[in-house]
Amino acid sequence: MSVASAIPSGAGGLDNVGGLRAALNDAIAQQIITFNPAAHVEIEPGKRPKALV
């Protein structure tokens, strides 16, 4: 898996960032890592898709 394929590129992929943050926070609680690098990431809100009627 390449790094480019692991980076979320759309609004649907950004939903997984919350899960990543939760997993990193759990790792901190278990003292596996010392800080959460995702804690300071700010994500711009995505645009709503135009409805096709």
C-alpha cells in the first residue's frame, strides 16, 4: 500500500479520520505511543454533492 492511497481524498474518506483519531487515542491510553499526531489536523468541510433529480 502506498502512502498516496492511504490519504483520504474525498468527503467519504474523511469520515475515517475520526476512527483514526480514536485508535491513536486508545494507543496513548495504553502507552503504546506518547502523542496523537492526528489531534492537530484540521480538515476543511467538503462540498455537498449536487442533487441529480
